[in-house]
Amino acid sequence: MAIIPVDLAGRSYEVHVGRGLIERAAKLAEGLIRKPRIAVVADANARQHHGDRLASAMAEAGIEIDWFDVGSGEASKSWNTLEKLTDRMLVKGVERGDHVFALGGGVVGDLTGFACAILKRGCGFIQIPTTLLAQVDSSVGGKTAINTSAGKNLIGAFHQPSLVLADLGTLDTLPDREMRAGYAEVLKYGVLGDAKFFAWLEANGDAVLDREPGALEHAVATSVAAKAKIVAEDERELSGPRALFNLGHTFGH
């Protein structure tokens, strides 16, 4: 397992990369969980494949889960879904000192993070990204947002997670097409200034896509470390370096 720090002074946190992290989630987050009941936002795929694992891990620690189900597509990043989610969180008693878990891909992470940024003027959240793209990109750095008719990710906030658990076991059930989408982001970290990593990917790309444990962990951990470094330098994309990550995004959006 690799642990990558995201150094943001009083808002620093760790990104854990490895297998079996969901089974250890209660232990890894024990300093952040203050109640015997937690809120978990998840899409249908993530809950189907990994929900029981998380529930069992929490149950062993005496913690129950309130599930908040959302759709996995971009349509869920909307005012309507945000309003429903925050209303349900309030009904369930989520408070400012609590931490909400986001279990799913980038849509779930973006939506949950923004909901937590505005709920009671800000509560904590923990990312458990279940796609390669989310593990190496959206789960790290604190960008949270929803979409509007004017465009993608135009309403949002910078709200850093308190912990990220990138469990590589979640990628075992990821469709190959989604693995390739995430791998494109991994490759981008090499293109943006790490020739050694790019050369390594040229030699080991097939192993990463085949989910070979050692290669996959190295690819994800190296990508996260690259992003963490620039986020620490330019958290709010004001001085320039973080804008490098937008390579391909403008066209893609």
C-alpha cells in the first residue's frame, strides 16, 4: 500500500492506495467518525459491487450506515439532485462535525463534496473512489461541482476531503472501457512533465490495463503524487500550475 500526503497546511490529508482498503475503512477513518451511524452516498454500481464490503467493515466497528443512492451519470450533478441529497442529509441529522462517505466514481464524489461544502456551511467528507479516473483525478484536490444548462462544473466549491481511500480492488469490476478512460488520465501525468513515468507506462501500460497489482498500484500512486504536488502549490488554480490538469478537459467537456 502507498500513502500520499496532500500538503495543505491545516487542511492536509492522506490518499491511501492499495487493496483491501474498504475492509479497513472504519479503522483508517476512526479519528473522523464521531457517531455510531454514518452517511454514505453511492451510485447503484458502487453499492452493488462494494456496498456490502463497506457495510460489513463498519458493522465490525459497531457503525451503521444510512445509504443515500444517486445516479452514476452526469445528470445526477444537478440542482435537483443536490437539493434532494442535502434535504435527506438534514433529515438524517448530518451535522457540521460529521464526515460523509462518497462511494463511487467522479459524479458521486463531485456531488457529495459540493453537498458537504454547503451543508450547515461545511461538513467533512471521505472519498472512496471506485473508478480509475476518480482515483487519479477527481477524488484528489477538492474541486466539487454540479452542472447547469450553461455548462459543466460551473457551480461548485473548493472543499477538500479529509481522507481518500483508493481501493484498487474496486477496479476489478470496472468495465474495460472505463479502465481505458482512467488510463488516459494516468498517461497525461507522464505527458505533463514526467518523462520517466511516461517511459514506464510505455513499457507497462498493458499490465496496468490488465490490473496487474504491482503495476496498477505504481501507476495510481505515481499519478496521485503528481497531482498532490501541484495541488499543494496551486490549490485554487490561481497561479497557473494546476491549470495543466485541464489538458484535454476543455475539448472533452
